[in-house]
Amino acid sequence: MPTPHPPHLQPRNPLHGLTLEAIVTALVAHYGWAGLAERIPLRCFSSDPSIGSSLKFLRRTPWAREKVEGLYLFMLRDIRRAQPEVQAPMRPPLP
């Protein structure tokens, strides 16, 4: 009996395991609809925006989905840069 292959893990891919809905929701929470429409000029973000209508458009339009995923990655980098870097506590000198 053959051994089943383990699922493909992508530990360095920040998009792995995220749904498009989670990405759009995070972008709206961070930028708001107006900020999102300013960064990616799509009608689904500027004219009567909703998560549902945006998902419907993005699932049918690969180039727009790529732009949204790119903005999400940019947002993650931006958040990481804004956080103060945590350093290990310094040890006292040995006697």
C-alpha cells in the first residue's frame, strides 16, 4: 500500500491558507473602502462597495485579484515595519 503524500506546506508564503474573503476583509479594516479604492481603482471598491460584490468581481478577474493580493502583502510588510523590534534582554556582566 503506497504511503499518502503529506500536504504541500508553504511556510514562507503569507497567502497560504488565507481565503480571498479574509484578505479583502483585512484590507478594508486597515484602509477602509475609500483608501482601498484610492490604492486600487476598481469600481467594486468605490461604487456601493461590499465584501460580496468585491469577491464576485475578484474571483472572475485574475489581474485584479493579483493587485489585491499584492496590496495585502504590502500591508503586512508595512505593519511589520511599524512595530518596534523586540530585542533579547541584555545579560549582566559575569563577575
